[in-house]
Amino acid sequence: MNTMLKTAQESIRLAARQLGYDDKTINDFLKPEKEHSFTIEVEGKKYPAYRVQHNSKLGPYKGGIRFHAGVNIDEVRALATLMSIKTAAVGLPLGGGKGGVVVDPRQLDTSQVEKIARDYARQLAQHLGSNKDIPAPDVNTNGRIMDWMVDELEKVTGKPDKGSFTGKSITAGGSEGRIAATGYGAVIVLEEYLKSKNLLNKNLTVGIQGFGNAGYYFAQGLKQKHPNLKLVAIANSKHTWVNQAGIDVDSHAAVGGDPRPEDLADAVNGKELSSKAILGQDVDILALAALEDAVNSDNVNQIKASIVVEIANGPVTQDAAKKLFTTGVDVLPDVIANAGGVIVSCLEWQQNLRGEHWSEKKVLDSMEQTLVQATNHMLTRAQQNSTSLKQAAFENALKRLLG
């Protein structure tokens, strides 16, 4: 069992026992409802593929498909389980699922990637659909790949079903606001937390680990809505850059329309450190938008921030989270903090079912309403029960899933 799956299951057991559920009920919930393991063959090469459909009590399975050489069944199980928690924690009418193909798409040409995408949808056709299982993009997949999968599914089933996948291109039924959703959603969650602590109008400093889509739009949201929350440190996989005077994310914000600046050094115009140095920066708020297990038992003592925002999936291990909680550091958990993406996916699905296309403002306003309610529900439970925010979020989710 890999670390992510073990951590997810431990978190669920802890929250469920706190709610009074017995071990049989918990074990039954932890077991996925369905698992699909199969092989995709393209031009003589075979690629293991998976789809785990974890829980459908609240609605159709929902979760991304990743194309990555490191994909394995335990990882997919963990992510499917966490998606069940996430959709429940924010009150969506959806369940939890996840999928993956063991492949590095960077080693393939476009036609080969398309063949893999179409075969994935073809082999799972009887298990997918807007009322069964609704995949979305994840690591190394995108709207174009979702478009191919929808097209293939419709060919196999012989009927239109635009709501069978989300994260599609706009022209194929995708939603406005999807690209910004995760980062902007994290801003909303942080905002509600700061309001609850009477900190929203204070001058606070921010560091961000990871500056892809989520990190970039988180920074943009802070700049637009809360200029008193000053970004002073950012890091990618190679470097950390620090400028106590503040970092303007617009100075080198986009190259070819992609909000992932290749040369962050120019944007920051400050001190350059190692990539890992971001964790020990003296900031009030540390946003983790890179990889899982970024903060663990080996480096948790480096954290100086009093607020940690989990924008990535599982960036703080269970042991590290316990340590941070006991030292008074609040961790805004991923199942709430990065739920903006799945909320907009849900809204895309609803638009498809109704044959509608909403404005970006309508989509983001609806996302904000959902996140504000979920965040305050979490904050209230945490305060009432003197638990961590993650514990509170998991308890709220499990009350819906097991009640």
C-alpha cells in the first residue's frame, strides 16, 4: 500500500470513529465499489490502464484520468477515495472515482496519444456516462484528450452524451472558468478562514510552492482581491525566489498564453535559493501547489508559516499534519482548498445536461457560493470539536456518505 492510500484510509478511519461508526461500516466504505484494470495496446506497445469507481452514494462517480509513467493501482485507489470525500465535503451530487494509464505522453506523438485516449474510452464505454461515471483531465491530460474520449464514447454507444466527461474544450461543451478554478477557489477558502480569525485585513506575507496553473491563479486572485496579502516567495521544481518587497506575478506572467513563466527569476528580481528552501521561508501563509508529501516528518520542523494551504493533492503527510496541529499551525485541507476544480466540473456537467453555456462570472460566482458554505461548515465543526480543519472536513463528508 502506497503512502497516499495509507494516509487517506487513516484519515477516514480517524474521522469515522470519531463519528461513532464501527469498523465494519468503515471497511465497507473504504473498499471501492468497482475496479477496472485493463491493457491498452498502441503500435505494438502495451500500457496498463485503470479506473477505480469508489463510491456512488451521492451521485455518478467523478474524477480525473492521468497519463503518467508512475501511475499504479494503489495511487488510483487513493485518489478515487479522496474524491469521494472531496465531493461530499463540498456538498456536490457526485461520487468519487479516478483513472490512469501508465504512459509518458511526452515520449509519444499526438496520434499515439489520441489512440490511447480513444481506446481508454472504448474499453470502459459500458461503465462511463453522464449518469454513471464522469471523468475529467488530470496529470498530463487536457481538454483535447477529453474531447477525443467523448467522441469515442458517443461512437461506441451510438448516442450523444456531452456530460460524460468534463474539462472539455469550450467548443466541445466545456465550461468557462475551468482553468482558473482551482487556484481561485483556494483564495476563496483562505479568505473565509482569515475572516473567521479576524485576519483578512491584516498585512500578511505569502509563499507559494509550485507555480503552474493552480499556483499562478492563486497568486492572481490574492493580488486582485487582497493586495494586503503580499506574495514574497515562490518556488518551482528547481529554485526558490524571494523578494520581501513583493513579487508581481504579471511582470512575466505568460509565455504563449500559458501562465507558467519559464523565467521566474526575472519576475521576482530577488534572492535565488534552492527549490526546497521555500518550506522554511518566514511567511505567514504557505501555499503548497506542487506535489504530494511535500511536507513530511523529515522537514515539517522547517515550517515557519502559521497557515498552510493545501492546493496540491496530499502535500502534507499525516505525521506532518499532526505535528503542525499540535504546534498551532492551521492546515487548510486539500479536500476543501483545491475543490474549485471539481466544483466547476460539476457545473460543466450540469450545463451539459441542460444544454446551456454559462458566463465565466456565473460559473465562478456559483463556485464561490459552494466553497464559502463548505469552508464555514468545516470551520464551525473544527471550532466546536477542537479538531484540525482536515478532521472536520472529513467528518462533514462522512456524515453525508455514511449517514
